[in-house]
Amino acid sequence: MRDTPQSLMLFAAGFGTRMGALTQTRPKPLVEVAGKPLIDHALELIEAAKVERVVANVHYLADQIEAHLIGRNVLISDERAQILETGGGLRKALGLLGEGPVMTLNTDAVWRGENVITQLRDHWDGTKMDALLALVRPENAMGHRGAGDFTMDAQGRLTRGEGYVYTGAQILNPAEIGSVSDDVFSLNLLWDAMIAGRRVYGVVYEGGWCDVGQVSSIALAETLLEGRA
């Protein structure tokens, strides 16, 4: 009934421009936090959750990411010709991901506490949801600026507005992704249509989370992982 997703998309194609010099010669997913690349922190969550199929998209310095993933049982969605953003990237990867709802995970964050992938799967109900987003309260969003991305009603349904911060982890039903005419587009387009249909929900992550989108966040993330935050 719940149509539990078995595949996951790792977003690893971005330029990481906010990382400055750190990403001039290496892609952001390979920037190290606490002695290991960011993408390895994500893969630890994925492996612990026993995800059956994992796909990573690549564009910027793609050869380095492909080389790093050798032997990791991760399929590659090649965007070398053109970076497609989150929506276009997911659509290109669907042939590798298979049918049904998919999980997506950004590679520029670290987590401490419950496995967010397991939490999402436990709360997913495809009979009423087209998307389920993992959120944190603004005061718990380390390395993130802003008051939030979504508000949540008593049933867990989301609308746009301040209140909760999106963490970069979700489950999404991509059935309508083919209706977007653009090659390059953000998943925000799908979210907006799903929100209009009242089928986007959220689950609050109560553990530690740090957005590692800029250099100053690396030390914050390491403090979190060491249990000092």
C-alpha cells in the first residue's frame, strides 16, 4: 500500500562555487569533512539503510567522482554534456532508478542521529503523498541562513513559507516529471504543482544536521559530528 521506494538519487553534479578555492580542482562532493569526503558521509547513510539501487549524477569534474565511486555499487547518470539541475537531472536518471517513488539526497550536508533515509521510508504513504520532505527547525539548521522554506499544518502537509528548513532529503513520486517541457529545471516546479494538489508532506528530523554549502560550514559540521554541537 505504501509503495516503499527502493532507489535513491544522489545529487553530485554541482559546481560548488560557494566553496571558493576548495572546489577549483575538485568537486564539492569530494571536499572532506572530519577526514572523509562529503559524498562518503551520504553513502554511509545509504548503506546503513540498505537502499537497493543508488544513482549519482555527475557534471563538474565528473571523472574524479566516477573514480571515487568505483566499487561502491553506485550507477552514474552522466550530465557532462549539460548540467540539468535537480529536476532535469532526476528525469535523466529515471531509466537507471526504475519505476515508482524515488528518494533523493544532496551530498552537501552531514547528519547526526537517526538515519534520515530510514525515517523517510517509515513515514512514506504513497496513497496520499506525492512528496515527503525531511525538514529541520530553523534553530537546528546549522550552516544555513534564512527563516525556513515551508510551513506545516497539523496533518504534516506543506505549503511555502517560513517555518521549517528543507534538508536536501526526500521521497518523490516522479510520475509527472515528464510534463515539464524544459530540459533544465528545478524540482521546485514539481513541488509547486504537488503543493497545489495538497500532496506534499514533511517529517521533522530531530537529530543534528549541517548544511555544508560553504567553507565556514566545514568546522560547524565537524563540531556536530564530534558531538560538541
